[in-house]
Amino acid sequence: MSFKLFFLLVKAAGWTLGISVISIALGFLLAVLLSGAMLSGKALYQAPTKLFISFFRGVPLLVQLLLIYNLLPFIGINVPSVVAAIIGLSLCTAAYQAENLRGGFESVPKGLVEAADIAGFSARQTFLRIKLPIALRLTFPALVNEAIMILKSSSLVSVVGIVELTRMAQDLAASTYLPLELFSSAALIYLIICWSVALLSRAAERALPGGVK
């Protein structure tokens, strides 16, 4: 296989990585809100949140992407394919991250929260300085696993017309008749990306409060 073909795969991997990183970040922000709603104790917030999580955890990601891609124009919202893909991945990963974070928040020692209250912390300060750091520390491995899953699942965005790594390998294989070489190279690139994420996550975990130095 020529260097030119491999370069095309690496270039397409940039789309894979970019879409995944944005989706994971947006999904995390939404997951924080969803987990807060789940723990609010108010049925008004809990009911729609449970429905959201059940839907996006219960329906295959491929179906979610196709549904969002076709639903947005139907309701008059025309966006590029890449935006539809990011929305789909973000909503999906948010549902999984929310469940992870909920477990983390529930594991925060109540004594620390009470101490923060006695010290005069506002609810926002308690959340940002006590609850979120501890929950993040407790759930970090699970969140990293979810991030890697999204990286690999991003191959499905090809169904909405995005030429990411897997789609590029398919297109090149169809025109060059080198499927083994191209898909092996794509697998190697995915492996390098996921391995790099795992290494970075270990360094980040050690940097978190309470992490092993």
C-alpha cells in the first residue's frame, strides 16, 4: 500500500478524532446536568431524565444517528451532516456518562457536604469544589472507557455521509482492491488513537485530587 493511501486514512482519522472529542466534551456537560436532575429528588426533573437515558441507552447508536439526521430537516432544522453526527454522538454518550456520574455523586461522603455547608459554602461552591471533583475521581476510569467506546463507535457516522476513517478505508478499498491492507491500516490507526487516549487518561487520573502520584 502506498504512502498516499495511508496519508488519506490518517487525514480521515482527523475527522474521527475531532468529532469524537467534541461529542465527548458536549456529552459530559449534558451528563452533569442529567445526573443532577436524577439526584434532585423532584419527579418533574427525574421523569424526563429517566426517559432520555432509557432511550439513548436502549436504542442502537446507528438508529439514533439515522433518526436525528432525518428528524432535524423534517422539523425545519437544516444542519451539516457533521453537526447531526455530533448531536447524535453527544446525546448517546451523555446518557452513559450521566449514569456513571450519578453513581459517583451518590458516593460522595455526606460528611464532606455537611462540612462545606457549615463552612458557609454556597450550593454552587459545594458542587464545584466538593461533589464534582470527588465524583469525577471515582468515575474517571468508567468515563475514559466510555470515551474510547465513542471513539470506536464514531465509525457509524459514515451513514450520514461523513468520510471518517472507516468510510475512507471502505471507499479506497472499493477503488484500489486492497481491502486487507487498507482495513489493517485503519485498525492500526484506531489502535494508536485508543492507546494514546488510555495513556493520557492515566496521567490525568494521577493529576486528579486523590490520584496516585
